[in-house]
Amino acid sequence: MTGKYTALGLLAALSLAPFFTAHAVEATQGTFEASTRCEAYQSFKNGTNPGSRFVQPGETYRVLEVNKEEYQWVRLRIPGGGNDVRWVSADCGTVTGLQLGSGAAAQCSIADTYDSYVLALTWQPGFCVHNPAGGAKPECQAMKDGRLAVSNFTLHGLWPNKTPCGKRYGNCRGASLELSNSTLEYIKPWMPNFQFSTQFGNYEWKKHGVCQTSLSDDDYFRLAVDLTKSFNDSAPGSYVREHVGGTISKRELYSKLTDELGSTAAANNVLLICRGGYLEEVRITLPRDFRGARTVKAILDSHFAAQRSGDRKECRSDAISIEANGYRR
């Protein structure tokens, strides 16, 4: 009889999950000690448990989030297997020392509560020429003066992303940026601001990088550079680089993306940003768990979004101009 009621309770909780997850509350402090072996769900709404993860009796876990103030579900960081963040029924153990964050800002500034990444790649000439902020950047001035030539995508950032927060997830607490000299040299060709200053790199680390804790600052930036290289060498990246100073077709770029990744759904993960008809940035949605892969293709590996994220600066027309190196004005 007890098993029947437990099952019914679980079904009831799942049926109410949309309300709970929409109003989840961040925990700034608290631990969960499991008293029984229970499934750890990626989505308790859908009952999904990729990798068959469980909490184990006697083990203690950090509480990151609860589904509401009077919670039935707790979100925990589960060590091993990608350091997953999973939902577990509160009935499976005891919560101690729980403190809840307050307000939307607190809910969107807790490290390791992200559900995906966004890799933002800049078409550097397009940014420098057509973005009003470009003129103030030392790398753009160097391109204007002929001291720097860039004809490839460069790294804007690798951003942990939490869907309910939109663009507000960031500015988590974390260590300051202290990159090794070898990492700085590794970054410079692919994030050219580092050739003149570490100001932008510091900004990216403090706003985005510290919101993940599985990688050190060196490893985080090296991985981001490797992903940048891989997109430049991909069919869509090569297509853009082959048309510097001319135009590309948005349809053709997405077609090349489909051919490379084997599905038309891959287009949902790639957003093209334009300004005045010129390509400025490519934003690629990546899953939370990279599974050790270091290329965009290997990381995506059929992990396609249900729909493309929107942005008011999305390239609207099929014809997209590709700015050449340097300034024309």
C-alpha cells in the first residue's frame, strides 16, 4: 500500500511540476543528506534521468535550488559523471541549514545552476566597423591602422546559460582571473583584445566564467579557444571566411550546418547577429555537459534545441554582408 501511495505522490508531483519549476527558488546555503537511494532527475516534470543517476544513503549533497519555498523537490549537484545538477524528492533525505535567495537577481547569480552554454563568436571586422562600441576597442584601432589583420571568427565568450534567467544569468561569486603566460599566448590570436589588455577577458570571466566551477580559468579559456577554432574550420565557418568582402546566403550557411551535423534541427542551435546587414556575431547554443569533447560538432552530437533563441539583432534577410579586415569609413 505504501508503494502505491508513493507512486501516486510522485505522479501528483510530476503533474504539478510546471508550476513548481516556473517558481523555483535558489538556495544560497544548505545541504541534503540522503536517507534512501532515490533517482536524481534532470527534469522531474518529465521524469528524465539520463545516465541513471541516484543519490545514495548516507551521502551529503549541496542544495542549489528548491522547487518552491514549501518545497517537495531539491536540486543538488551530483558528483561524478559530468558533475550533474539534478532534482531529487525531498522525501528521500534531510535538508539542513537551508537559506533561500531573494529576488530575481539572487536566483540568476548562483554558480553551477546553468542548464546550457552559449558560445559567442565575433566576426571581428564586422564588429569593429559597424558596432558603435568598436571604435573604443584597441584591437579595432589596430585593425584600422593596419597593425592587426583578422579574417576569422574570434572569441567573444563562452557563457553558462540558465534558461529561466534569459540574459541575466551571470556575476556569480568566484575567484579572480589569474591566467598563466602560456594560456595568454594561446588566447591572443583568437581573442585579440588580449594582445593589448586583459580588461575584456576579466569582464568575461567575472560575468560568465565563474558561474561554472568545473574548469579553472586557464582550462575555461583554452576550451573556449578550441571551440572557436573548431567553428572556424567547420563548413559554415569556412563558408563565411571564403566570402570576406562579399555576401553569403543565410539559407546556404544553414544548409552547410545541416550537412555537417546531419539534421535540419542543428539550425536551432545557431543564431546569426547582424548590424546594418553585416554579420557581427554567431551564437551557438551548446548542452550543459560537453562529455570531454572540444569541438562544436562533437559537443552538439544530436543535442539540438527545440527552437532557435530570438534576438532583435538577428540577421533577417537571406543576403548577409561579410566585412573585410580594417575600416572602410
